Amino acid sequence: MKNYLDFEKEIKELEAEVDNLKSPFGSEGISEVDTNKIKVTQDQINQKLKQTYENLNSWQKTQVARHEDRPRSNFYIKKIFDSFTQLSGDRYFGDDKSVIAGFGLIDKRSVLVIGQDKGEDLNSRIERNFGMMRPEGYRKSIRLMQLANRFQIPVITFIDTPGAYPGIGAEQRGQASAIANSIECSMALTVPNISIIIGEGGSGGAIALASSNKVIMLENSIYSVISPEGCASILWRDPSKSLQAADAMKLTSKELLKLGIIDEVIDEPLGGAHRDSKEMSLKIKKSILKYLESFKNLSGEEIFNQRKTKFLKIGRDQGFRKPSDALGEQLAYVEPNISRFTRFIQERKSLFIGVTIILVLAIILTILM
């Protein structure tokens, strides 16, 4: 049974009509299937899907990112990687089912795969805590990332979480320090790490595993410091203002690409990733292989510096970089031209004021004479 969002009402009606047309049993018993009408209606569905999904606002994209039928990390891991061997436990407390982690092969190349998973039905969602990781999940990820780093194996992470689990048990077991240590571990790797945000990238729960050389987002995924509902509750004390909050937060893939927060947006099939999950898997695999190839000839130090430079550049016009390739050890801040001009004027303010007064007096004397 398909699940539909509020803005897909017309699409739902058209698809119900197609299902009825495909049935050979009419009101008068067995009848001939009208293939021409099915084709016309299917074209209407495709046109409506294109029109609807090209004009989604930020809140509607948030709804698509949370869609019940959207493919989860477990699906992508099975489709993209061969010989996947799952590993469990943090060697301190226990195993966190909300994160799937292990080693596998992609195009005959060994990689570590870590995927936050929300679950596919009610039972699996409860087991996986709706994708909200606990401290033991982050510690498991750290343990495996350090292992991958030791054996020079690239790290691939799939991000899909509303945020880290805020329960009292998680806080007692050191949730904040586990997230901080996971970010530190991700940033310190000397092997390439690539993160793909496949649904929700919520708060520190996502950043803990998305501090990577390359951060990729699916077209209808979101990445933000807080959920739109949470933002609306804090700023306006009114969760109904989620649309206003979502627009203000700039949480969609295209907006984040413009801001330089992420590195690539992967287009989704018409109507979202859940309508053609196999095609979506192929696109993600192609993107992963492309970036793995780009890091193939770089040393561990160059990979580390590329990641460091990437994050130092965020929020700056040009950021910290080495003038030649931005990969060397020596990083320097390149000041934007407009900032340099403003500073030049401010440092010589007295001189410019004096020159201006002299010019004004000269003009006055010229007029009087």
C-alpha cells in the first residue's frame, strides 16, 4: 500500500484511477482493459508529479525527506555493496541497533559502511529507535572508523536521523562527549570519508558522522541544526509555523549547496527516491565511486588537509587555503577584496579626511575667484 503526502492528493486519485483501469473486472463482469486510457492517465500522473515536485517549498521537502516509503540505509547497503559483513558493539556498553556498520566491497574495493537507519515498519522502527543514535552507537562508529583508518580503508556514511537520542539514559552514558568524539574522529581520519544524506540530517546526530571530505545530499533530503517544528517552538512558541521556520533555516539541498555546506546534490527520480529506489541506488553508487577515484592518488596528509580546508572555508568568501592547491600543510587566510579595500580606507581615514577637506576648500576658492 502506497503512502501519500498532503500535497499529493490529486496524484493519489489519478493512480487509483489507473489501478481501476488495469483491473479486467468491470461493473458488468470481465471486460477489455482500455490501454489507451491507461497511457493517457499515466502521462497525466507523470506531468502532475513533475509539476508538483519542481515547486516544493522547504516544508514539503521536509515531508518528502521523512516519507514512510523512502529507502533506508539498510536498503542502499544491500544494493550498493557486496560481501557486507556487519559488526556490532562499542566494547563499553552494548550495541545500538539504530546504526548499521560493517565492511563491504564497492567495485571490488574495501570500504567501511556506517548507516543510520530508521526502520521500515513499526517493529523495526522501535528496534532502531527511529534512527536516533545512543552513545554506544557513536562509540561503535568511532571504533570502526579507527580500525578503517589503521588499514587505510575509506569510510562511507549514510545519514538519516531526526537527531541524537535525548533520553536520560543516553545523557547518563555520555551522549554529548560521544558525539564530540565522533566528530573529532571523523575530522582526524587520513582516509577519505564520504557522507550521503538520504533523508533527514538532524542536528549533532548527523554532524557526528557527516564531518567528511565530501558531503552529498539527495535532492529531497534536508540537513539542519534542528527540526523545523523545534525551531518554530523556540522562536515563535508555535509549532504550526513550521513552514516559516523551514524557509528561514535554509535546510534544503540546493540552498546548502549555494552556501558551500555540502559538495553535491544527487537528483532523485520523478516523484522522489521512493518511487524508483533502484535508480536512486545506482546514482548514489556512481557518485561514491567518482569521489573515491578522486582521492585515489592523494596521500593521507593531503586527504586530511582537504577535509580541514573544506570546513575552514564554510562561512568565508575564500577561507583558509594554500594559494596553490589548498592541500598542503601551510594554510593561510585569503582576505576577500572588498574586506581588504574597506580595511585600507579605515587604516588611512585621517589622510582621506584631510585630502577631502583640501579638495572642498580648493573648489570653494575656485568658485569665489
